[in-house]
Amino acid sequence: MRKQIVAITGVNGYIGSVLKEFLLKRDDIEKVIGLDIQDNSPEHDRYRYVKTDVRSKKLHSIFTDHRVTNLFHFAFILENISDKDLMYDINVNGTENVLHEAVAAGVKSIMVASSISVFGAWKSTSGPHSENDNPHPNEGDLYGLHKTIAEGVCEKYMAQYPSASIIIIRFSGVFGPHLQSKLLLSALKLPFAVLPCNSRGAFQIIHEEEAAQICYLAMKNGISGIYHAAGRETITMKGLYELLGKKYIRLPFRMLKLFAKTASKIKIAVTNTFQIELLRYPVLISGNKTFEKLGYSPCKSAFDIIKEFAEAHRIRLKTKK
């Protein structure tokens, strides 16, 4: 069987970098091509870094010159920035350019990373979302909106190029020792955390290595369509803070939004609309379709995942009861 030559956009981001290291351990991967605008990747005899922008027309020649067989697209701007047009250009137009150049270059499978933020956090939601549920991002959440539009671009290419394996994977909360979440780490630096009154915020937590495993198996199986990467356990925002030994106070939601806006403005915490809404409403997804198709189900517990994260950042974890 021919070994695969894999390209990863956003290779120096969180999941992109974890996936790169995961793939380099696989005997069936000939080479990994890392695409990013900044290089901070250690050298490896089967790894090649290429500085490029996802909006560049040079992607076609990069894919063909390196004989890329599989592509993972992780290059997105997560946090809202002042230049909204630039954020849209990278997140949406960049995704379309990546798809266009990859299909033209004959890349056989293309995976585009998406997020539970496409569903938004809403009071009316009941039960986990399936892959068939319609996206409904929170108002003002540019990341969730851009992911929703990017998914539409992917579905257009799925219809136009049925011979290509185009995969959308919506990730739940990915945690692990390499996580560098500005939101979480900045919140942990504050003397206390803030939760809304009557908080029901919750999400599934999946280990970074298990998220990488799902990406790899999706590539190996040549599947197309939308799939969910969800951890086996759900954790509440309250439970997360308590586990990390963080004291918290409760505020009316309007006051919490004002607190978050002020903290973001003076750059002591970073938030977006979805992350704020997630503090009060749960966002859960069903991973049954993915597990049945790939024959793989994440097994690490939320406690063990958070323990790895805490140890990596020298955070004293609360003893498990």
C-alpha cells in the first residue's frame, strides 16, 4: 500500500501541531507538509515546513510539487479581531481557496475542521446535536458564523466533486497538555472565575490525541460528509473550574457580559459571544455516527484529560472525590 503524503494548514496551531506529531509516528505516512505563516516547528526527517497563506494561489504548486495525497485544514482565526474583513477573508475565503487548489491538484481526501460553535449555545436546545441538525451560531460570534459559512462552502464542493473525499469534522472541547487556550489560561490567572446565575453550561471533553486519532481514521477510511468528534464525558463549566481548584462567583448574566467585555478590553481575558453563552447553556453533540463509521470511540475520562492539562501548566488539580 502506498504511503500517504499529508499536508496540514495551520500546522503550528493547537490541533494542527498535535496531529502533525501523531502522524509522524505512523509507518504509513511518508511525509508531513506543514503549512503556516509562521514557523516554530522542530525539524524531522519526514517533516517539511512551507511558509504560506491559505489564501495564496501557490497552494496548487505546493500540493503538486510535494505529491500531497491528503489534506487537513486547521488554519482559522478563533478570537474576534478588530479587522473583521480580514478574519472573514482568512476563515471563509481561505477555506474556499484551500478546497479549490486541493481539488485542482488531485488531493484525494480533504478534511476541514469545524466546531460545536456552529450550533451556538441556546436556552431552547435539548439533547445532543446530530450531524443533520442545522447550524445556528450565536449572534456576534464571528468564529461560529464563519465556520457555518465554511461548512456551506465544503458542502458545495462535495456536490461538485463527488469523487473527492471531503470531510467536515466538528470538534467538541479538545483538551490536553499542549492546549494554550487564551480564554481558559487568562481566566485561571484572575483571582476568581465568574459564572452566570443558574449556569447550565456544559460540553464534552476529548483528549487531543484522540481527536488526532479520529482525523487519521477519517483519512484512512476515505469517508465524506459531516462527522462529530465528541469526548465520552460531559463536564460542566462549574465542574471544570472546581476541578482546577478555581474559586468562582455568580453574577446576573448582564453583569457577567459587562465583566467579560471589560476584561477583554483591558486584555486580561479573551472572550467571544459563544464562549460567554457557553457559560450558561450546554452545547452537546452526538458522536455515534463517527464511532460507528470508524470503529473507534474516545476512552479517556474528563478527569484524566484535565489532569494532563493541569500538570503541563503547573496547575494544582483538586483531588478527585
